[in-house]
Amino acid sequence: MMMTAVACRDAGLQFAGVHDSFWTHACDVDQMNRILREKFVELYSMPILEDLLESFQKSYPALTFPPLPKRGDFNLREVLESPYFFN
């Protein structure tokens, strides 16, 4: 949500949100939806789980953590064209 809010601000859009509900003026909804999809792809292109595991291993060296799940073959960029990604 934060990445989307910052990108909307940078694009000059008004933005409000609570949990999984995002709002802007009706005339800006299409632009906000595009930004939301772009930020989702950006976020999930990062090695989030890998970074979290590395942080835990550094913070708790005496613990053993299970291996991370293998990544699937879903192309995140498909989200950019998905009409039902976020409503």
C-alpha cells in the first residue's frame, strides 16, 4: 500500500486507503489501478522471503529455519493486464 500511495502522490493523485481498500477521485481510478499493478509487480519481483530468511538467520543464529518454497512459473507481468487483479 505504501508504494502505491507514494507513487500516486508523485503522480499528483489524491489517495486514501484502509487495509485492502484504496480510494482516489473517480476521474483518477484508471491511473491509480495502473500504478497499483506496477507497484505489485515491483514489490513481488524483490526477494522478500529470501531477505526475511537472511534477516532471521542473522538475528537468531542458533535456530534452524526450513527451506524456502520454490518459486513457481507465474509471470508477474501478467498482473499488469489483469482486469480483475484489484477491484
